Amino acid sequence: MRDDDHSKRLKEENKRLRLAVGELTILNDIAIAIGSTLSLDRVMELIVKKCIKHFGAEQGAVMLIDPEDKTRPLHTMIRRADASRIVLPYRLDTQLIGWMLKHKRPLLVNDLAGDKRFTIVEGEGQTIRSVLSAPLLFKGNMIGLLNVFNKKPRGGFTEADRRLLAIIATQSAQIIENARLYEEEQALLRMQEEMRLAYKIQMGLLPREPPEVVGYDIAGKSIPATLVGGDYYDFIEIGDKRWGVCLGDISGKGMPAALLMANLQATLRSQILQGLPVGECLARSNSLIFRSTDPDRFATLFYGVLDTAKHTFRYSNAGHNPPFLIRSGREPVLLEAGGTVLGSFETCSYKEAGAMFRPGDVILIYSDGISEAVDGSGAQFGEERIVEIVTANLDDASEDLLVRIIEAVRNHSRPMAPMDDMTVVVVKRLPCRD
């Protein structure tokens, strides 16, 4: 009997040691395998693969909770099957996550059909006999589940299996979260680099310096609210002492606005360089923009042609803030003639008008990021302040005028960050020399 008892004890000890070695092996295998990759999908695939092999399961799955998606918070990120015939019962994923969110402890079910905690529609999920599930807990929060289904052979999962899966889940949660954070960081870095390149390209589309025009002082500046913006201004030499001057404001912000801005610039330039009248130029540009953009995208635009020989300014306004023609000792004149915004309707007509440019006259063109900038109480900067700044400093150079305006807007808005792009163009006829 003693020999039999001794033999029995040896067998039990060997079994315990084999189990311990197996547990250490899977934990070590997971640690080594995961250490070789930072891909979230690959990390989860390795965890599931090792669990299926060690527990002798037919299928495994990692389910991650998406806290940002309230309508679909649970996503089965990785599912790996050792037997393709397995089909999970409808909404079992949701029932598992509900139970786990409430209890936050490992779950062992060896008779799913007879377990009253779960509702299985008759005829569904008949191939699922047993379930072993453990929560993925990170800093006290459940980020997902680690599951294995159908123990092979049919004996079912054991308490030792439940204990080990809980250990694996604890180790895996930290690794999965690190991999997820790494992927988010890499995605952010890629986005930042793309935005940096977009900003560089966009700034390259704007005039590098104002044109040097005899008898005139011209300046322009655009400051995007974000890294890339939707405001646009340009100076285009048409010939015969004529210059095209424009300022546009694209609906929206960020990359979509920047792309439409580039489209608008190319479209408008193609029409301007044909020497078309300003109204016709806007009408053709509108049709082209309408055909190449989404219906909810549009742009406001002011376009004028400065004739430095005749000292005239022909213009048309496509739904933009009316610029001011400011003359010493006279009321400011709004340059309003034109039509609707570009891109909303396929066919539009645009009226045009003209003004004489007298010595000392200033035309101020701006985007709504200037006039509609708000302070802490929500009060807008307003058009009157713009006119007051220019009127009080008519003798200043154009560059100094736009700097004064932008600084005044910034002082008005502090400490709030700009909510919209700020763009200003100043065209000034120099006083005649005696």
C-alpha cells in the first residue's frame, strides 16, 4: 500500500509540476512573442493563438471596448478559430460584456445552453458548449475581454484554467493597452507630419511677398487658426499695368478647407489669366468649383482688378465681407457689388462695379476672422474698429496697417485662442509727390 501511495503521490506531483511548467511556458511564450512586435492586431493575435493551443480550445477571441462609440461599444478585434464550424450565438458578445462589466472577474461556463445567465435563441450557437472568459483590466478599468470557447476534449474548462486565464488577462491588458497607445501615438505623429507638410504646401501657394507696383503700396497676410487654414489671398499680374487682387474664405477648417483653397486658387488663376471681366471670371470659377466639390462646400471671394495706368479698381464680390474703400475726410465706401458664394449653385451671375483710386486712398480687404473675432464675453471686434484703425493711420505703410489691425484683434480676443483664420489685404495708392 505504501508503494501504491508513494506512486500516487509521485504521479500527482508530476501532474502538478507539468501544469506549473505549462503555465509558465505560456506566460513566457506570450511575453517573448509580444516583445517582438508593437502592432496591436499582432499582439492580440499572438495572445489568442497561445491561449487556444494551451487550453485546447476550438476558438478564441479578444474583444476590446471602444469608449468613444456609445452605440457600438464592443468590437471583436481578433477572433481565431481552430474549427471553422463554430458560430457564436447572436449577441453572446454583448451578454458576456454585460456580465463582465458588472462582476469584473473570470467566468467559467461548461454548459452554455443550460446556463440561465445567458439567453441563447433556439437553433443558434449549438456548437458552443463551454466558455472561459476573463476581463482585461487596466488601472481598474475594463478595456475588453479575453475568451476561449469549447475545451477539447469535451471534459470542459477547469478551475485551474480559469485561474491561468485570469493571470494571462492581467498580463495581456497592460501589453494591449501599451500597444494601443503606441499605435495612437504613431497615428498622431503621422497626422502631425501630414499637417506640417500641408502647411508648408499651403504657405507656398500664398504670395511670398507683395508685388512692387509703381505708385502703390500693397501688403497681405494670412494667419490660420489651426496649422492649416481655409483663407486665401493672391496677387496676379495680368499685364498692361493691371493686377488681380483677391481674398477668399473657404467653408470649414483644417485639411478639407485647405484642399478646397488650393482648388479655388488654381481655378481662379486659370480664369484671371484669360483676361476676362471680373464678373465673368467669378461666374466661370463658380461653375468649375461647383462641379469639383461636395454640395456642402463653398467659398466666399472678393476679386478686383487694379489698373495702375488709369488708377481704377474693377471688382466683384462673391458673398464675401464687403471691403472698405477709405478716403481721408470722407465716409468709407463698401464694395458690395457681386453675387452669391462660389460653389453652392452651378450657374450664377456676378455684377461688377468700379471705383477711382485717388492719391492716399486705401482699400482694405479682410476675412471674417478679423471682424468676428470675439472677446471673453462674446463681443465681436466688429467692422467699425477696423475702419477706425485705418482712418486714424492713413499715413502708415500698408504693412504697418495690417500689423496694427491684427494686433488689435489679438488684444481684443486675449486670452482666447483665435477661432477662425485671420487674413488682411491692404492696397494703398501713394500720395502724389510735389
